[in-house]
Amino acid sequence: MIKTIHHWKNIALVEETIIYPNGQTLVHTTIKHPGAAVILPITTDKRVIVIRQFRPSLKKWLLELPAGTIENNETALECAQRELEEETGYSGEQFFELGQVTPMAGFCDEIQYLFVAKQLTKTQRFQCDDDELIEVLSLTIEELEQYIIDGDISDAKTIACLSKAKLCGYL
């Protein structure tokens, strides 16, 4: 049985009885999340479009890759295309799938789908959600890596997507 404790937008906090592989039965609390797309937008001159976003839960600004929650019946790719333009004002002609990560598996079922976007075109930035305060920046790969080393980028999805892209030969 699933009991919804709280619902916000398309995310819910639920309790459910789970039978573990060892046969033990426990009540587990999970954040149900529709999933998200994370985009590594690379310009023709090998710069990366990133965002500086105020994160109210942390009460501070984070430097991160554009990303967003999958809406309604959207595919992860459709979400990536929409979020890239909505948050940065760029559209990408080519999108390459990098796979997925599970950022908070201990208490959340969210899956983040990672993409590289290339052949970018500057468009008009769509209006962000009411709770999004975003600045758009263009950085080199070396600058991004140094920000990670220095601790100026602590966002897990950004570090994971950059790492996966580098390992797969996109950087």
C-alpha cells in the first residue's frame, strides 16, 4: 500500500511497505520524481554554456549545467531540448545520450538522463519558472574542471555529466 504524505508540483513524498530481497518487510519513505534531463551544451569554439542558479533549499547560488524535470508525457530528450532553450536561450541541433545517473537512491526514485548538446544556436530565452533565478555563462572546459577542483562547482549532476562526457570522448 502506498500512502502519499505530501505532493508538490509533480513530486510526491510517499510511504510504502516494501518486501526486501531477504524477505524482510519494512515501511520505506520515498520521494517519487518523474526524472530529469541534464544537458552539457558545447559551442563550436569548445566552450560550455552553464548556469548560475539560486537554489533556495541551500540559500545560495550554484554553478551548474542546465537541467530540468521531465513534464507530462515528455521523453528525456524532449525535456533536454526544452530545458536547454528555456534556461539558456540556446537550442541544439545534435543531442547525444550519455546514459543516466541515480542521484539520491537512498530516498528518491529520480533518474537523471545525461545529454551532450552540440551545434548550438542562440535563440530567445524562454521565461523560467517562478522559482528559478538564473544567469547564463560560457566557460572553457579547463575553467569548469578548475571550479570542480576548487570546490566552486559542487553540483553532483554537473560533475557526473562532465565526467561521463569526458570519459566518452565528447570533451
